[in-house]
Amino acid sequence: MFIAARGLLGFGLAFNITAAPLLILELAFPTQRAPLVSIYNALWSLGAIAAAWITYGTFRLNNDWGWRIPSYLQGLSSVIQILSCYFIEESPRWLVNNDREDKAKDLIIKYHTNGDASDYMVLVELEEIREALRLEKEALETTSYMSFFKTKGNRHRFFIILAVGFFSQWSGNGLISYYLTLILDSIGYKSQETQTLINGILTIWNLVITLFFSLLVNRFGRRLMFLTSTIGMLITYISEWASLLQSFECPANI
């Protein structure tokens, strides 16, 4: 049941991580877009904090409620999200594309000009949306997915798209999330209370650090921060593997 539920959650998450950042990009004020999208990703730690500290409290229950309570609360959070979706504003871009430009204009006035309908940004952003949609429609008529492989520049972009998705899954978050118990066992922390406490502290630390760097995106740039963090994680993993290998005693016949 847990494996099936994990698959279902992963399927739904694909829609979430595709649509949510784009919606934030459109609704956010232009100069605040990068930090807000970064904060959106950082707030994953809020769910991790809730999960970590709920399980820290329920592990003391020596019955089925020790795992049932976290499971029910996780389901409750999904119900709250579904109900909250009805209060989310629609994308201005989608509204313009579906001949609801007046509604899109109202949203731009509300979120980008503090209610000032005469602000020049209203007309500028509406024109940007119209032009972007026009160019996309033209592109769809003349291109296909094979365009990724037709030029050196497009192949480079396609590689970056694949690499970012691959790197995000191999950045170590899965290792810590799914195998923390085994990692802590291997270094001598075998008490369940100690393990859940470390897990809870780690989630708080993750939230603080990710929020801090999310607010620095406009200052240092996303490319520099991405490359720096990737290189930092590579060095960390090499050091960890070296330490791990040294901790094992080599058998005499090897």
C-alpha cells in the first residue's frame, strides 16, 4: 500500500512541479519572480519538518497508531491542498489565450500595479503575453520535438534540460530522505529517539539554508549558484565515499 501510494504521489507531483512554478512566475511581480520560485522549491522543507516532528512524537506509540497518525495527516494535507486550489488565481497567460483578456488585465492590475489601472505596466505586460503566444503558435506550425537535435545550440539546451532533471534527483536529498536510518545506524546512532530527533533537526536546518539562498538569487544569479552548489555537493560526496572506504577493513584475500 505504501509503495502504491508513493507511486501515486510521484505521479501527481509531476503535475505540481510543472504547473506551480510557472503560475508563480506569471503572478509574481517581475523583479520578485526568481526569489519566489526559489522559495517555492525551498518550502518543500515545511512538509519535511511536519513529517519529521510528527513521527518524532508518534514513534513512542507502541501500536498501529504510531504509523497511522502520520499517514492520515499526510492524506489530510492533500485534501487541504485540493480544496485550496479553488482559491488560486488563474494564469494571465491562459486567460489571454482563452479570450478572457479583461480578467487577465484585472489580475495584472491587482498583483503588479497595486490596483492602478493607468500604470503603463498593464499595457506592456498584456502586449508581452500576446506577442509570446503569437510566436509560440508560429513555432508550433513549423517545428517539432526533432528540433532539439537539428542544431548544436538546441542539442546543448536539450542536454541541460536532461542534466538538471537528473542532477536534482541525484543531489543527495533522496539518500537522506529514504536511507537516513541506515546511514545513522552505520555511524553508531541506533536509538530510534536519537534518529528521529536528528531527522527533525535536519529538516529545520534545510529550511533555513534554502530560504536564505533563495533570497540571494537576484544578487548572485541562478547559473553561478547552481554551478557552485553542484561542485560543492560533488566534493562532499567524494569526501564521504573516501571516508567510507577507509572505514572498511580490507580482507586479506583481496
